[in-house]
Amino acid sequence: MKFVEKLRQIWRDHDLRRAILFVLGLLIVFRIAAHIPVPGVDTEALRQFFSSSQVLGLLNIFSGGAMQNFSLVALGVGPFITASIILQLLTMIIPALEEIAKEGESGKRRINQYTRLLTLPLAVLQGYSMIKLLQQSGRNIIGALSTGDYITIILILTAGTMFLMWLGELITEKKVGNGVSLIIFAGIVAGIPTSLQQTLATFDMSQVLSLATFIILAVLTIAGVVLITEGQRNIPVSYAKRVRGNKMYGGFNTHLPLRVNQAGMIPIIFAVSIVMLPTIVSQFFLRSDSSFLRGAANFLISVFQTDSWSYGLIYFLLVFGFTYFYTAVIFHPQQIAENLQKQGGFVPGMRPGRQTADYLAQVSNRIMLAGAFSLGLVAILPLIVRPLTGVTTMAISGASLLIVVSVVLETVRQIDSQLVMRDYDGL
């Protein structure tokens, strides 16, 4: 009943209703563009190529499902995500960028502008790499191209990425969700009906138990992902009373939230990029004149087969390690301790400064262990579920599930904040 009442409340709010309908309209535009293929591409051979490699299927996730059709927006928002990660890492390393990031809203706009500029060359590079990969697949997906054809296709793919980046920014401005995340979300959700149709087409009564087990595991996994995404450890913080002039400030208690999964989706993105690289590179050497190179390529492809234990182990360890790495990049206990000290705050039982920083680092490392382990399990979820259920057609992978749950929670949170803000405006 609360859910229905919430929908009624959203629908009665004129501005919020228009914002949601506007976002849905832009997502429909994205899905239309995702079904318009680039001229000169054998789309049927392309779909067979992607269906034969689950590694490429993971890459297709971050394009919002557009890469499988080699559409006008085949690169998706991948170059923009890569540029965002690079800028975020450089901000932690280069002092000049760090100073810009601390300038508030104006600094954020400058960093966003740098991200847009970096997206352009990355889109060109990824577009060229994708063309060469499809040409080396041996499936006649793309024939021989002249220099003009190369330039034309790369320009189309680059323009498609910039178009999606613009759509994402328009969606973000409506404050009902993150635009880039919603575009990826729309691509994932759009592929679920096809996967379900394939599962039902091959279904018989002997698979009832396996399908029921799969559904139960899926529900439990969604609950677990929600728990990981929303889980946090609250560090108590007290502010001492301070007298300025004739007024007294402070003297209240609050808390500092430390999330179980502070790194979000970034570790999985890093890990996917690395586990895909050997397979993609090996494709170029399968037709080499050297028997050694052909043997090495076949060996790497067998090691990184997505249904092998070696792939699952490497994938899990990469996600686990990158969770610690990226959290260390974005979480600075020393800086937090200094800010608390400047504002007159302290953690009860801890001295301000170094002791507080050490305590925050210790607590973060403890909860990060659970977060990294859980994130690794979510990443290799299909490898775990497939032997238990016998369901070979996965409607959604572990990485996709984490994206879907995170986007839904973030969107619901922003819509709730919009409703609360309008309630205050009414008062």
C-alpha cells in the first residue's frame, strides 16, 4: 500500500511527473538509437559473435546493450566512464587538479569539462579498436574498409558516444537519477525479456526444480546486494561546545557513516577490463604464422573462458584487490581526521589527529574485507549459480545485478528527496 501511495504522490506532483516522463522519453530515444546499425556491418554475424563470447557480453553491458548491434551508439558510455575514472585517479595524484576539485561547484564544472574533452580521444581510440577486433574475428562481420570508411565509421561511433553523454547530462539535471547509470540500466533491462524468452523456449517439466532453485537464489542474491549497497558502519562523532561572543556553538552528537562498499562498481569495471584483455588480444594471434603464438593464444583463451574455474578465481581476486585499491584512493582517514579537528569534532575515546585517523583506517579495513569479499562473489555469481541450477541462460549477470540494484536505490533515493523538498516548500 505504501508503494501505491508513493506512486500516487509522485503522479500528483506536476513537476516531478514531467521530469520522470522526460527521462523515460530520453531513454526511449537511446533504445531507438541502439537499434540503428552502422552501414556495412553484418548484424546477424555480429550477434552470433557476441553470443559465442561471454567476455564480449560483459563489454556489451557497459555499452548499454548497443554494441551487440554495432549501432550508432555502439560504444555506449564506456569512453565517458573511462575518462571519469582517469580524471578521478589523476585528481588524487596531481595537486593542481586536487585544488580545482576543492573549489566547490565551479571546480566540479571544470573537472566535468575536462572529462568531456578526454572522452573524445578515448571514443576515437575505442572505435578504431572495435573495428579491428571485428575484422579479426574471422566471421566477415566487417569487410575491407578504405581510409574514408574508417574515418566515417569512427566519426559515427564517436558522435554516438558524445550524444549519449549529452543525454546522460540532461537526465542528471532532472535530479531523478544519474544519467549515465540510467542509460546502462536501460540497456541491461532491455535484454532481460530476450533472455527469459530463450529460457522459456528450451524449458521442460524436468527443469522445474532447477528453475525454482534459480528463482530462490536470485531473490536471495538481490537481497544480499541491497544489503551490501546500503550497509554502513556509523562512527560516533561529538562536537565540543564553543563560545563565540555571546553565543554558544556545538555541543551535539552525530555520526560518520562508513559504507561497506565504498568503491561501488569501479572494482568490477577494472577487473572486467583486465580479464577481457587477454582474450581480446589473443584473437589477433589465432591466425598467426608462428605456431608458438597460436598455441599461446589458445592457452590464454582456454584459461580465460568464462565458465572455467581459473577465470572465476582470477576475476574474484582482481575484484577483491581493486576494492582495496580504489577505496584507498578515495578514502583519506588523515584528511577526515583533520577536518573533524578543525570543526571541533572528535571520536569519543580517541584523540583528535593521528589517533583518530588510525582508528578510521582500522575500521575501514575491517568492513572493507566483508565488502570486497561480497563484491567478488557478486562478480562471479553466474559461475556459482549455473552448476547449482543447470540454467545456462542467465537473464542477468552479477555485475549487471549490482548495477541494476544500485541504480534503482539511487533513483528512489533522489525521488524521495524531491518529494521531501516539495513538502518543505508547501510548509
